[in-house]
Amino acid sequence: MIPIQQLPKSPTRKCFEEAFLELYAQKPLDQISVMALTEKAGYSRATFYRNYYSISNVLESVEEENTCTSTCQAIISCLDDITLEQATDAMADFYQKRSREVSILANGEYGSIYLDRQREPMKQLFAALLDRGFELSPFQLDVVSEYIASAKVGMLRLWVNDPSKITLNHLNKMTENIFESRLWTHLAKCLSGDGSKQDKIVLPEDFPDYPWMMK
């Protein structure tokens, strides 16, 4: 079990943010008024302003809760004790459990900005995974982790358009099998979960056997 720590949210803020999501699924941000939100949430304007300073602040709070930062940090903190499959499943599970919220945010007015915010924590996670199995120069590590994180955000974008067609985990496995099979096969050995350390693969600067990397 990966210990994912998230700060508890008050019932009042939960109510406001659920009401906000319902409104944001129907109209752009500038058409959501404080009055409309408080009426839907069942609270006063005074209560709203004790918790938020604007409607945009509500959106920021909802986006933060549905961004994978805490999950990625939790996975990184216990890489020595989990398998690669557990790491990737934890990431997919984060979004599967929030499929409704993620879909509303991703398809909203600022959906592209929201999805792009997923990239940096993902990049940090993949950099940590890569570092377990490969001797990479800083440039190589930056290139490969950026490539993988950007690809995963692209998969997330496709998934939120119609999550009923395929699970996010299956979509990820599809791309891994096509483009990244050697990388994940080796990392699966490195992240064995039994505490044993595997030797890292040292990649040459031209790395001819790794077409997913470019010099």
C-alpha cells in the first residue's frame, strides 16, 4: 500500500467545490457568480468569503486536489519497497477514482492548463523511476522523463474524452508496449519490491538501441 498523504478538507469547502463542479460542467468560469454558487451550495456569501477570495480561487482549489502531485511524491518516497506495476497502478488509480472531476476540469474552459499541470509531478516521478535503472546524464534524464510525462498527459487527455471506452491503465499499457517496452522491462526488474538492488544500465551517448531517446 502506498501511503498517500492528503490534507483533509472541511465539509463546507467540499460542498462549495462539489457545487462548483456542477456549475463548471455547464458553463464557463466567468458565468459562475458567487451568488449562484452559494445558492447551489446552500451557504451564505459570508461563508464563501471565509473560505475563498474569488470563484477563480475555487477552481484553483479543485484543480489542486485533482492534480497528481501528492500521489507522485508518495510513490517516489517508497520506490525501494514497491514494484513498477504498483507504481503505475497507483497513478492510474488516482485518476480513475476522480474520473468525473478530472473529466469536468479537463473539458472545461481552462482544461489545457489543468492537464499541463499534471506533467511536472509526473516528470519528477518518471525521473526517479529512470534513476533506479539507468545511468543517465542530466540531459538524458531530462529528455526521457519529459518525453514520458508529456506522453502520459496526452493519454490522459484522450481518456477524459470518453473514459467508458477503455481504462486509463489499459491505455497506458498500450503505449508502453508499443514505445517503451525495453525501458519498462528493465525497470520492472529494478523495482522488484524485495529490497534487492539491480545494476543500472549505462546508456551510451548515441544509445542506438533506444529509439525513444534522441540525442
